[in-house]
Amino acid sequence: MAAMGQGRSTHFGFTKLLVDDLETTSAFYKSVCGLVETGRVDARIGGRAISEILFAPTADGGPTFVLLKFLDAPKPTNDEVILGFQTDDVDRFVERAVAAGGTEVDAARTDPEHGIKVAFVTDCEGHLIEVVQIL
């Protein structure tokens, strides 16, 4: 952890993915990744109304995943972040993603140099997801 002075530390705590359709995108991540919703927030950021759906970390001490919709904005761009998920079965993950409205971008391939099997898919709104299986 990076020191911030006075005995405090910094750690990565959450990611907020900007989406257009909160409910459809939430259903995608619940069905494909097994994420569990923990709450919803309606608030303002810089005077702009937002709605959020929060998901529980998938590992002890892990970061929280949040879907965020700016209520006054058109559909956000979807090429500014690549989400990374680790799984025990890349092929099944890809199947679930496609069944839930995503697309396969790069088929699963084994990367012996890094000891992984990796594939790329998009979610139902076109956000890129890298899915990795440790071999």
C-alpha cells in the first residue's frame, strides 16, 4: 500500500463503470460473473444526477464494482476501460457472456509464457472484458 502520511494508507477500493442501461447491464454482470448486488444510490456528482448499483467484492478485501448512470447524459463511450475477471473456466465464461447479450472479441487461447488461458468479450453495452484462467 502507498503511504499517505500520518499513518494512513491508500488502496484500490472500487471501480465505477459508466453505463446507459443500469438494469440490463446489472443483469449481465449478475448472470455472467455471479456478482451480488449490495445496494443502490441516487445522488449527485458535480450537480449532475446519477444512479448507481453497487456489487459486493468477489474476494475478501477486494474492490467493489459499481455501475453508474449519469441521468442527463447520452450513452457513454465504452472504450475507456478494460475490465478484468479471473475465472476457473474461461470457455464457460465466454458462453455465459454471449448468452447474456455480450460478444466474443477474441476466442480463448492459452498463453504458456504467463501461465494463463485468456479471452476477450464485451458486455451487453460493448465494454471490453478480459477474462483470465490461471493454469
